[in-house]
Amino acid sequence: MVAQPRSRAELLRVLAACCEEPGHEEPGHEDDGPSGIAALGELVGLTGSPDRATHTELFVLELPPHASIYLSHDGMLGGKAAASVGGFWRALGIPVPREPDHLSALLALYASLLEAEDRQAEVARRDALGRARATLLFEHLLSWLPLYLPVVARRAGGFYASWASLLEEVITAEADELFCAPAGHPAALGTTARGLLPEGLRGPPDPPTPEEGGRQFVSALLTPVRSGMLLTRTDLAGLARQIGAGLRMGERRFMLENLLDQYPAEVICWIREQAGSFETLHASRLPVLGYLVAAWRDRAAATGSVLEATARRLIAAEEA
Amino acid sequence: MTSPYPTTGDAEGRTADARDLGGDAEGRTADARDLATLARRVSAAREEAEARGETFYPGASRIHLASFPPKERWDDWIELDSRAWPERRENRSMLVPTTCFNCESACGLLAYVDLDSLEVRKLEGNPEHPGSRGRNCAKGPATLNQVTDPDRILYPLKRAGRRGEGKWVRVSWDEALDDIAGRIRKALDENRHNEIVCHLGRPGEDGYTERVLASWGVDGHNSHTNVCSSGGRAGWQYWTGIDRPSADFANAKVIYLISSHLETGHYFNPHAQRITEARARGAKLVVLDTRLSNTATHADYWLSPRPGSEGAINLAIANHLIQTRRYDAAFVRRWWNWEEYMAAVHPGRERTFEAFEEVLSGLYREHTFEQAAAESGVDAAVIAEVAEVVAGAGERLATHIWRSAAAGNLGGWQVSRTVLLLNALLGAVATRGGTFPNAWNKFVPRPIHMPPHPEVWNDLNWPGEYPLSMNEMSFLLPHLLADGRGRLDTYFTRVYNPVWTNPDGFSWIEMLMDEQKVGCHVALTPTWSETAFFADYVLPMGHSPERHDLTSYEQYDGQWIAFRQPVRRTAMERLGHQVTDTRETNPGEVWEENEWWIELSWRIDPDGTRSIRRWHESVENPGTKLTVGEYYRYIFDNSVPGLPERAAAEGMEPVEFMRRYGAFEISNEVGRRHEEQVHPSELHEVSIGEFGRVFTRAPAAPSPNIVPTGEPEPDGEGRRSVGVMVDGQVLRGFPTPSGKLEFYSSTLAAWGWEELAVPGYSRSHVHPSELDPDEMVLISTFRLPTQIHTRSANSKWLDELAHTNPVWIHPEDAEQRGIGPKDLVRVTTAIGYFVARVWITEGIRPGVVACSHHMGRWKIHDHGQRQMMRPVALDTEEGSWHMRPAGEVSGYQSEDADTSRIWWSDVGVHQNLTFPVHPDPVSGMHCWHQAVRVSPAQPGDRHGEVWVDTKKSRELYRSWLEMTRPAWQVSPDGTRRPRWLMRPLKPTREAYRLPAPSEDGSE
């Protein structure tokens, strides 16, 4: 049984609130019981409790919850990808918030659309709101969350791992409601009818290649929409430990460039393995999200192939 | 590698009913049941939390737009002290709402009252306020500067030397009250009611002071409105019977501003945020402003007309709507008083709508784009493009004018009337996205006592030359007294600074220095002002967190009230302290006005025999003094629909709810009041006038909302007007004589201004044809976005942002006059000159200069503010006044370390001193624009220097007076003024009757 739209909206808002900084909303009250966010988490059965250090580590340093990072062709915050999300808010006639592509804002917007649709008595307007909601889900949430949430779940543990899992479940249920709707249901969407992918994922995979040149190649490896994977600073630090390389702390591109300078073959082999893992991860979700994750899987696979060849060349060159 | 799942392009041929993502839909719904339970649990928890009056979602800004402390934490809010970083020191505060008093918008503030010291730590926005919605401009938080101002007046002061000499002694409140009350009592006992006048600056609470004066039986209310918004109001009143626009900006398709509404003005912050929302949704913004204001920089169309030509542009747009038949004929037919117009002006023609349309089509035909271009200097093609944009707005045209051109020009009220013509043509009146009469978006709750209006008429406030003036002719007071038309025994200036704000300030000084004309001048003020220097008593009144007021302003299509309250008093009472009056919780002996007026009224009538005291007595405990607590408790319990129920839902008394949250929204989406059907129970023995006005003998039910509007007169047999017949139905209509929108004002026609009875364009006193070749127009009315007239003199945060007022001049004009960047210039008006620095900019059209009126504060003695008031030397000889700078502002030591960091010395120039009075003969508005000559400064000229000849200002006063058509010449019914027009105090019918000419003293 599916819950009423208004209740689903509430649940989404709770999940939106859970990726905001805990305790920030009420400093000094850490000692008088759980913070507002902790209470919300408890209400929806999340395990553990949120804490500010983990939140900062996860959402500020490692995995900022902004769609633009995961959907832009430079893998950076803001830019065209964020502007496109801003345009979506504008098209709906809603003031564009400061961070229109922040996960929390997107979930809150989705919740608002769900409620507005539910309240709307006029059929044509209701349909329009349904289409807007479906577009938001398809273009701006389902496009990147299948990559993002599993990484959060794996990296975080505790409160945020259970948050990521629940959110994935809820988002998937929303996708079911919209895209598995019977024919004629207003929510059944035109965009998916033609099997189109979200704008950010359209076109064949464009894997990183060494021929792009050093810096571009490194950037492309760290750009999810090109490589099909998501490498964090912690991943790179782990790599350095694993191969015994010196780690120069800085932004990810700087770190990876330095590692490649030191041990090119080992580093490429390791990234090849990561691509393989992501390919497996995406493949495991195919039964749930179909061709949406296939697009991610194909990207990871293409990257794996390029790196496989690159690794062989490097090893051969070393041996020579 | 080939994917088993479809990717781009692989879905060709899929059918419309197979819209899944290619996964296994069956398998995916298995968990839905758990999620449904979870979702319901969340819903239930939210409902429970909100029923307890708590905030459910924590304050993450992205979840609900803005982040505010949850209201259930307001009693004990903890923040880390940023100055203590990295130490984690906690500050505990009680958050108490009040409303800002630094402009008329009354935005919500939350005072952070420190729970240890009970001092106000800071002020931020109140999210519970429906108008401002938690947002403030810089002036709101800067209230703290005023509270902690090291130079503020903390104790009652009495003049010690000669008036204006600058010697003061501290006196007790009792001494001041007894002396003032004694004077007033004596004047009333000797039937000298018209010698008591109270002159108001910014009103605090709608109608409060008027009721105090009414309780004394005096017609002594004098407002500042005729130097402010009378022109804008008059145009509205003649059309609708209501004197302000309330534009539904947020839902507009086109916003048409003759104002700088995105940065200043009434009601800037609440309106600006809604204009911004509309623009985000694609609304077009048209701004008419000669000057490139901050607002103009945001416009889709910025038109920079010659000052005074705005009405010509409005009429060209109106003509375009008419000629292309883009107006809403059905609305015009239903709601304009066209039948009355046809009968009065075209009696020979058939009285049909078709005939009217023919007349209308000819009426504005000469107002072509080319004619408007010739008048305004704006390209005809641009005006044509804007006309098309306006035409496309339909019912969603939001227009606004308040001061600007309406306050600058002779006939400025017609600018406002022609703006509303656009709404009236498009039917964009009281529509979603259109413009409403303000009274429908405002709620003034009925108070505990309503004393009757006075039996006297004060000719000093309402001289017979101006029978149609929108408000009191306040700025003429020095001239009227000089004419020998009366004297003042006791004159209050209350939060008002006419010496600095009004034109012709030296004439004000002459008046205030003359004890024959002004027996006792009492300045009720929170801060030193140029006017207070010439007072006999200076009595300290509270700033916004130190006083009570109840406010309601039109800021969107809804009605709300907001509560200004002394926040320390409220906090202390909530903590269990007993507080008797607000002086106990304010700094020094600063009082609040409401308690002061009650106390003064009791002392005027100590034994109750003069029937004054009873209007200030408790109802709960008869015979005792009314307290502010009871005053507001009564209003909240009895006069605010929905408030008792809302408070009860949170387990509170209404007054407790208002003290806790500071605001309450009474209604939202009020809509088209004029279309409401009059209930049959109100229709008893009706009569219907020739043009459909419906009158009834059924008494009016007392309304809890006493918002001021026009009051149409009863029919000849005493029936009150109740509605208007439209297409066979009795509808509520508008509070005008006809009940309709008065395209044709029978009032203007009957009172001597027949040629101005329909919206039209008349040339300003600064029209090019009125100027000598070397003259320019000076625009002096604009504000600096972060300044507040008198009270910002020591608002250090604001002063740092803006502290001077250079003269804007176009590069061509500067070059022609040999003026270089930042040069000093002498600006010469009809009565004197001032010396200022120029700012050469293309942001002003050639031939026009502009200078903001906010600056040039001065003082002649040591006391006064030190951050923005320049010491000056003032010399006078037979009407010739010379003000010369005698020092500069600079840093100084005080308990506030920031006062040593004042880095500016230039505080601008006081230009208003050099302006003669220009009373519009119809609206009574002072027409601010000046014809000036601008030349390089002469040797010896100093920045800030002013010279004026007040003998010339007398001549100018007389020449403008000649334009009037006095009541004793034109009154059609032997009265002083059309009785239906608004008037803050409305004397009895007998007092409205014109005296015999000799008694009037005017012939």
C-alpha cells in the first residue's frame, strides 16, 4: 500500500532535513536530548545518531550533495549543470534558492510539488504539476543518486548509511509510482516513454583517455559523468597507503596527479579495479532502476576498458 | 560491450503503456508498505508537534526557505558568542517580537533580550510577521544603534535660557506633565481649543493620537503628510474614496512603478521582496524615474522623463489602450461613473455606454506617443513598446506611485490619477496581480474608547484656501501665523522635525523663536533634532523596542496586524517581574507615548469634570486609569476576528499570543470587495440615486475594522449609502459619492476645478516653458536606501553606509558650466542658495540635478548627535539667514568603542532650507521640485553653507496662494470642505459650515 502524497512529502522532507548539519539549528542544546535532526532520524528508524564532525567529513569534504558535481562534464560544483537546475526552479515560477542543486533543496522541492499536485483540483494543472514532479525526479534526482547514495552508504556507516539506504528506497518507490504507472495515468511520463536518458547522461560513454593529456585525463577520471565512478579524497589516501606512495594533500586532482607521477602503472591498475567495482555496483542495481543505471554502468565499463589498455601499455613500457 | 538494458535510442517502438525504467517493477513495490507506514508516522508526528505550537522541521534553510530559531525555543534561545571563539561561550536570550519604526513598513523584528543582563543584544527578522516574513533591510537591525546611542536623550529637559539658546535643565516627568497639562486645561477652559496643536511625523499607531486629541475636543491634529504623500493620495482618493494603492506585486505580470520602490519608500521591504518574486516568475518591471535609482537598474524598461511629464506618458499609454480597444470594456461599463460624466459634461448626448466610448476615444486622442515624447524627452518608440507591455498585462497590472512625481510637481496628484487610469482601463483593480485600494488590505481594530470628533475647526491646519487638500496644510504653519490667523498656546512636535524636514526651515525657526506665536513648544522625540533645539520641553520617547503600537499596512492582498512592544518590559513580565509603566524598563527615563498621553489627559482633567478623563479610564476597573495592558487586551479580545480562536488553539490568551509572536494574519486573498453583494438585511426602505447609488435606512453594523476611507454623504432624507446598483444587483462598490470608480470627479467639478475633473495632464511648475534658459530642475525628494530622516543621525551602521548627499549632474551640464569632478557648486533657488559637492554622472538626464534630502544635519550647540550633525554658526539679520559650517564630525570617545572609528567628515548639505513653500492649490501637497541655477562655487564658499532670505519666501507663499480657489468663493453648499473626503479628525457638521467672510479673516 502506498502512503498518501502528503505523508510521502513529509517523509521526503525529513530525509531532506537529515542531510543538513545536525545541531546547527539549536546550538547549546546538544545536552538536552537529541537534536531536532536526531529526533527526525529516530522517527524514521535511522540507526545511530547524527554528529557534526561526520556530517562535515561526509557532506562538506568528501561527498557534497550537489547534483552539479555528479552531472557536469567538468565534475565541478556550480556551472552549467547547476544553472540547468536553477532554470528548472525558474520554469516552475519558484524563487531560485542559493543552492538550487543541493540534495536537500531538491527533495524539499519534490515534496512541495507532491503536495501541490495533491491539493490541485483542476485536472490540467494537476497533470502539469505531476509532469513537473516526474521531470524533477528523473532529471535531477534519479540521474545521480544511484551513483551517489551507495557511495555514501559505503563510506559513512551508522546514521548516514541508514539515511542513504532509506533515501534510495524512497526515491525508488517514487520512481515506481511515476514511471510504472499504468497507461493513461497523468503521472506516466513522456520523457521516459521514448527511453531518453536524463540530459546529463545522454550520449554514448566518453571515457577518460590518456591522449587528452595529463591534467585533462586526471580531471576526467575524477568526473563521474565521464568515468562512471566516484573517487573521494579518502579513496586516494587509501591508494597511497596501499602502494606505499607519498601523499600530497590537496584537492583530489592535485593528489591524483602526484600519485600518477610517482607510480603510474600501479595507480592506473588501481583505478581500473575501482572502475570494475563500480561496474559491478551499477549492474547490481539494474533490476531496480533499469537503463538509468545502465548508463552509469556503461560509463564505468568504458573507463575500465580504456584503463585496461593503458595499464598494459604502462606495464610493458616498464618491463621494457 | 553490449548492455542487456536499453540505453539512449534503444527504446524505439516501446508502447506508451510501458513507461518503466526497464527494471523489475513487480519486485520493487515489495517495500512500499513499510515506507507507507513510515510516512504516516512522520505525518502524525508533525501534526502533533504543530498542535503544540512547536516547529517540526529543524531550521535548515533549504527545507522551508529560511532559517529562524524554532518558536518553541524563543523563551530560552542559546547561541554561541562569536567574539569568544574558539571558546564555546553560550549566550542565552529571550526572543521577543516587536516591529521596526525606522520607516512606515512596520516590518517584524525579533529582539534578542539577554537573559542575564536583560539588555537587547541584537534585532533580527520575525518569521511570524506576514508582511516582512522574517526579512529586514539594514534599518531594522540598526535599531540597536538607536537603543544604545551614547548621545540619546534619556531624561525630560526644560529650557533654561532663551528659546534656542541651548541651555537645559533636567526636570521630573511630574513637573513637565503638570505644567503642560495646566496650560492645556487653561486653554480649553478659556475656549482656546484651536491653540492646541500636535504635529506628527511618522504615525505610530493608526488613529491613536487623533483619538487623544478628539478626547480633548480639539481639532489639533497636524500631520507631515502634505510634505510627503498627499499628492499620491489625492489622485487615489478622487478615484476610489480610498487614499492609497495596495499593489499585489507578487502575482503581477507587469509592474509599473513611478517610484524607487525596490530600495526605499513605503512599504519598501515587504513590497520589494514580492516584486523580486514576481520578476523571478517572469514579470516585467517598468520604472519611470528621472534618476537612475537602484530600482531603475533592475527594470526591464527604465524611462527617464523630464520631471513633471510622467502624466503625459501615462496618458499616452491610456490612449493606446483606448485606440486599440485593449481596455476591459465590461469592467469600464460596470465600474466607472461614466453615466454621471455623460450627464454632467455631455448632457446633449445619449446616455449609453457606446456614446461614452465614443467620447472616451476622442478625449485622449491628442495624447499620442509623439506628444508624450515631446513633453518627456523619452523616445516615442520606447513609450510605444512600454504601452504594449502594459496592454499585455490585462488584469495583472500592478502599479505604484507614492511620492516621487506626485510629490514633486504642481498638479502632481494628476500623475497618481493617471496611473490609476491604466488599472481602471484594464480592469486591474482588486484583481490577482492588480492594484487594490489599501483599505481592503488593512485592518485597524476598533479600540476600547472612541471619543467623538471635535466641535471646532482649526483654520491653521485646514485653511479655507484649500478645501480639497488631502491633509492638513502643515508646512504653511509659519506663514499662517505670520498672516495673523491665530496663535498657538501649546504646540507639540511628536517624532517630527519640521525645521529640517519641511521646506523653508528658517521660517520655522522664526516662528518657533517667537513666543507670541508659539506659547510653549513641546518636542516629543527619541533623539535630538534641529526642531528640538527650539523647544521649551524635550521629552524622551522610546524607539521601536521601547513602546507600544498596533500597526497594519497594505503589503499584499491580505490583512494583518503587528504589535510593537517594549521588549524588555515584556521579557521581564514573562520572567515574573511586576512592571507598572514602561519607564521602568526603558533606558534612563525614556517613556512610551501611549502611557504618556493617558497620563497627560488625566492631568488635564484631574476630576473628570471636563469629560476628557473618561476616554482614558479603565473599563475593567471603572474610575481608574486605563493601562496599556488593558488597552491592547481589549482590542485583541474583541476586535480582531480569528485571533482569540488562534490563540486558544495554542492554549494562550489573545494578548499573550500577540506578545509572543508579534503578528497575526486576519485574512488572505481579500479579492474584489466592490463586487460583494449587499446582504438583503442591509436594504431597508432603500432609495436609489440617479446614477445607481443605493441608500438605506438600515443602520450599519459596527465593524471591528475602522480603517479610514471616504464617507459618502447620506441622501436628502438621511439614508446612509450602502452600495451601488450594477446590472440589477446591489453591490458594495467604492466609498465615493457615486459608489463607483470616479473617472469624473463631481467633487472637483463642484468645488471649482471643473477643468480637472477627469484624469488629465497639466504642466508642472518646473515645465521647460516655466524655466529661464539657465535654469535647471532640482529633484530633492529621493531617499538614500539605508537612511531614516531624523532618527538615523546616530545609527552608526547606517551612517557608515551613507553619510553625504552630493548633487547629481550630467556630464554635459557639468562641462557647460565648467564644473569638474567633486567640485563645489552653488545651487541657487528662488529664496537662497546652498553649497554642495557634485557627482558627475550619466545617471541623471541633462537639464536636471538631484540631491537626496536625507543629509545635512546640523547643530548650533554642543548637544545633539555627534556622528552626523555638523556644528554650524547661524547668523540672521532682518530675514536674511546665513548658516556656515563651524566644525566637522569626527571620532569621539564614548561607551561605544565604534564612535572613535568615525572616518567620515562630510555629512552633506541641508538643502530644504532654501526651498520656498509650493502648496498645490488642489491637493495641498508641497511641490518639492525646484527651479535652480547651478554654478561653480564662489571664492569663500564652504561645503554645507546655506543662505536664505525669508522675506522672499513670504512673497513666494503669497504668489502660490493666489492660485487657490478658496472655499468661500467656490463652496457649493456653504461648507468648508466636501464632507465625504477623508480627514483624520472630522469635526461636527456645524463646524464644517463656513463662517461669515469677515470672521474668516481671509477677505
